[in-house]
Amino acid sequence: MTGFLLRRFRQVVPQLLILFTISFAIIHLTPGTTGAVNPEAGVTQNLDALREQLGLDRPLPVKYVDWLWHAVQLDFGTSFDDGRPVIDKILERLPATLLLTGTALALSILISLVLAVMSSVYRNSLFDYAATVFSFFGLSIPAFWAAILAIIVFGVQLDLLPVQGMNSVDDDGAVDTLRHLILPAGVLALEGTAALTRYLRSSMIEVLHEDYVRTARAKGLSERTVVFSHAFRNALVSSVTILGLRLPILVGGAVLIETVFAWPGIGRLGFEAVSTRDYPVVMGLLVFTGIVTIIGNLLADITYSLVDPRVKLSG
Amino acid sequence: MASAAAVPANVQRAPSELTRSWRRFKSNKLSVAGAVVLLLIALGAIVGPPLARHFLGLTPYDLSCTSFAPMSRDHPLGCDPLGRDLLARLLAGGRVSLIVGLSVAIGSTGIGLIIGAIAGYFGGPVDSMLMRFTDTMLALPTFFILLSAAAVLGPSLVNTVIIISVLEWTTTARLVRGEFLVIREKEFVTAARAVGLTNLRIVRHILLNVVPVLVVAGTLAVASGILVESALSFLGLGTQPPQASWGYMLSSVQNFVFTEPLLGVFPGLMIMITVLAVNFVGEGLRDALDPRLVKR
């Protein structure tokens, strides 16, 4: 176990290094002059002064090492936009995103569990068929279009739910936030629900064909016990890793959903920063979300090895 | 059904692998339906724009229609906020989606094939290094990188394809590597080594056995390519105006949810139907070409 943990931890270091390097490379190895979008940049002197002030005139390796040194301490510099430290901007937006993605993740886990167990137990039934069709739709519908449809149907036509932001102007209570949360979280959960349902269903079906399930049935246990305490728990184990892999997809989805619903999270911050070429914020967010997903995967793997003692990490 | 297909002339001959795959594919009704729908969409994208121009006088750039004009005889689907015909734009947008989907499939499976083949064929430290890299790519918030790269490189069709390809090869690489690891232990590879073939020749022999995996991975890449392109274009970082694309057509819809709720129905529907059809075809291909492949 200790060996496994050590090996797993050792993987994180090169992963982080690759992450840092990619984030740096995207911004610095691509054409385009930083500062060119600055309104005052029409004057060459101003442009040069600005670039010197921002440290953009130094050689690339120097910039890289310097940036890396600060980035590992989560110091991503200050925003081009308002001069505030990038990490502050990220951290103040983080709770909103955590609320949104957390709710979406919980929703998709819950719904997909129900759907997957039902369709694997009643395999090839009408329900199974409907669940399969649903998951194909969930995987194929563009999230932003689903968001627009949700806004039109629930926000405009039925006028049931708020569609913009996290709180109403005159109300910042928890109930109000919850009402604002329903649509974005529901849409964000769609794709995850579809993917998880398909994955869980096939691992449930696999497990239901195992010898020990037949044994459990043979010794006269009720179908309920067989499904829930024997099959389900084992099927669940294999899906822990898939949860870790879903994190980056969730973050990506959050960019779109937060933009459409004007949800004040880091996804929207990212889109704003990309649009205004606020490079420190972009790089900071890349690294920050990357670290979160790498740690998420690490936790998923550790959980996996805890719940399934057979697991041995190769390589 | 299977016996009816055999003709007397080759009764003894077992059906070829390709024939059997085709039969397996045909037996999946959803996949066949998906293939038909895809063919129709492709047809619409290829011959649709010239036909619309020739017979209805519709082009995707002509601003002569009234803004938000409802469906009419001259404009079968109505017009967009700038007074451009929606049908013509829908057909032109189909070209963009299909071109991006196919290019991404070729690009990403190409990269994935090279990396997966090198890792799987050589194994050892090369393998673990490349796979560590692949795992890291999987852990990255890809969509966000896409956005940043698109903004920095400048949004365009070509850049969109390149960026998506560079970020979407991981699944292919892992699948190809897995296949290589199994196949390189087979007798024919040992035999090829024994007669002194070069690594490159041996890899070429193995490659033929990887084709099914590539086809399936490529199909799924078409689906994700179309979805990602539409999302990028929706955010204004993909296909650039005035070029029509389904994602870009949806970007203006947001401003008219109160007045013109039906504006975004068709582009979104087209994206969903296309991706759905591709996914169904991919599912059928997977079952048909390689029943062993793990389901997603």
C-alpha cells in the first residue's frame, strides 16, 4: 500500500511539470504581440515601456524559470485588467464554481446510479432502452444549446426560474441561490449523467454475470440483496476512477454553462480573461484548474486502491 | 438471415471478416439509421448550398431578407437577425461542421496513432514516458486550454481543427498502445523479427491489425470535433463571421430568447442530430469491427 502511494505520488510531479510547461507554452510560444490590444499601445514608446514593466522583454528561458518559481507558490502575478493578484481573483470566484460543479456532479452521480441499476437489472426492457436513448442524447446535445433551451423553456416561457447570475438583485438568501442554481447545475449534469450511466450500466451488467452473483442467487438471497449488496458495490468500485477523469470535462463544461447563465465562477472568469487577453489570469486559471484535476485524479486512484485491495498500479 | 446471403458458387467459403463485420453492423438498427442520416446530412452539405442558390436564389451572406422574417415560400426557414436566409446558412454550416469533424478525426487519430504505436511497440521507458504524458493530457482542463489557444493563435477554421486535434488524441493513443502491446507478442511479429524485418516494416504489419480501433476512435473523434467546434464558435473563438457555422449561428440567439425563441432551434437540432448519428454509427462500428472493445 505504501509502495503504491509512493509510486502514485511520484507520478504527480512530472504531471505538474507538464501542466506548468503547457500553460506557459500556450501563451509564450505563440505569435501575437502582448500589449497590442492596449488602447495606448499606438505609441511605440508606450508599448515598449509597458512590455518592460510587465517583464515581457526578457529572454524566454528566464521568463519560464521566473514564472515557474512563482507559479508553484500559486503566485501568478497580477491581472492586466485591474492589477489585482490573479490568485485572489480566482479564489473569490472559486466558491461559485464549486457550488455549481459540485451540485452537477452529485446530480449526475445520483441520477446515473438509479438509471444504471434499473437498466442493468431490467436489461433489454423498455426502461433500459429509454435510458440508453437518453444517454445518447445527453452525449450528443451541445451543452450550450441545452442551456439556451432551458432558459427559453423554464426561464422565459414558463417563467419558473431565474436564468442569470447567482442571486437576484434584492435577495441573496440561500433559497434564492438555490433557485438560480437549478438550471445551470441541471444542464451541466446532463453530459456527465449520460456518460456515467453508460459506464455504470456496462460495469453492472458485467458484475451481474460474475460467479459470486450466481452463488449469491443460488444460496437463496433475495434479488434485492444480490443486486444492491453484491453486484452494486462492486460495480461502484470500478467507476471511482471514471469520476476522477470527469473532473476536467466538468471544468470545461463550466466555462460554457457559466458564460450562458452569467454564473460568477472561474469558468466565466476564464472566458472573460481569454476574451480580453488577460494572460496572467489565463495562465493562472490553466495551472489552477489543472492542479485541481491532477489532485482529483490522485484522490480517485487512492480511493480506488482503498476500496479495492486487488488494485496494483503498474509502471 | 446470414445463410440467405450465401450464393451457391462459394458455398464452402466462410464469409470474409469484412462481410461478417458488415453483417454485424447491419444488425444494429440504430447504427444503420445513423449512417443513413449522416449520408443525408453530408449530401445536404455538399449539394445543398449550390442547389439553394440555383433554385431558390438563397445564399448564406445575402442580407436582403427582413430580420427575423418568419418561414415563408422564399425563405423556407425564415431569416436571422441580420436578414440572412437561415436555410442557406444551415446548409453552409453543415459543411463547416462536417469538414471540422472529419479533419479533427484525421488529425487526432493520426497523432494518437503515432504516439500510441511508438509507446506500444517499444514499451519500457519510452512507453511509460509517453503514457505519463498522455495521462497528464487527460487530466488537463482541455476545453479551457482550447479557448486560450484559440484566443492566442487567433480564431479561424484551420486553427480550430489544429487545436482540437492536438488536444483530442489521448483516447486513440491509449487504445492503439493497448492493441500494440497485445499484437507485438503474437507469433507473426516474432516471425517477422526472425526473418530480419526492420522495425518500420514490422510496425506496418501490426498497423493493419489496429485499423478497427482507429476507425472506431476516429468516428468518436468526429463527434467530439463537431461538438467542440460548435462550442468554440458559439463563444466566438471558432469559425469567424461571416462564415456560417451551426455554433456561431447559435451565439446570437442568446440575445433574442424573449422575442425570437425559435431562432436557435434548427442549428442546435442539426448539431445534435449529426453528433447523435455519428455516435450511433460509432457504436455500431465498435460492435461490428471489434466486439472485444470496451464500451465507453
